[in-house]
Amino acid sequence: MRLLRWIIPVLLLGLAACGPARKSVFPPSVNIQQLVVLPSGQWQLTVRIQNNSYAGMKFSSIDGQLQIAELVPVRLHANFDLDIPELAGDVVRIDVLPTSAMSQALAAIAGKGSAGSLAYRVSGSTNAKPEQEDKPRSFDFNGSDWISAVPGIANTYR
């Protein structure tokens, strides 16, 4: 009888542990991979989303802001359908209408190549559904880096 008191709880714990393993989910990283100044004056951003989770995620939108140098930020928004495997990244293109001060700051470094650079900051949230979950959820992001003109390719910055 004593033996049964020990065996049954151990068996129940063992069966509970046999369920599917939950994969860890972490917020993604977001940064600008490339910025192209279009003839219209708009900027076309190639935004890299890095899935930092141990589970694949289906990303559907990004909503935030882009700040160049210490200037007034502009809205960064797009809807898309992007499946990113675990610990991998992919890109999405987003058109942005910069302020005149932002355009002037970018033009000031255009001829300097990699010697001239501007700090940028992206922040906001992205909507994604981890592979093991039923509903999408919002993940906050904050990223900052520098962009500079690409030598030999006009109106392009990385």
C-alpha cells in the first residue's frame, strides 16, 4: 500500500512532463538595413526584423516611429505577412515621408560616404503570432544605430 502511494504521484508527474515542450518567445529586434531616397522625396526603408525566439513567428504589422539624429520623429507603419523561423531574420519594405529637416540632414552627409553618418532610432511595436500560440500578440522594440551613404550608389544609405 505504501508503495502505491509513491508510485501513483510519480507516474502522474511523469505523464505531465511528457507534454510538448514550450519554446521560449522573446521580443524581436528591428533595425534599418537600407534607406533609399526616392525621386518623389519619400524614403523607402528596408527594415530588418530579427526573430530572437526559439519558435517561428508570423509577423503581420509594425507600428512605431523613426527618428533621425535628434529631429522630430515620423510614423513607421506597415501591414504585411512575414513568417520568420526561430533565431532568423527577414526584411520588409516601408515607405516613409520624412520631414524637411530629416531630408536636409541626410543630404548633408550624402557626399561624405562612410565618413559621414547619422544616428537613427526606431521604436514601437510589432504584431506577431508565435507558432505554438493561437492568437497574435504585440511585441515592443527599440533599436538604434547609424546610417551613412553607400559609396557609388546614389541616394542609398546603410
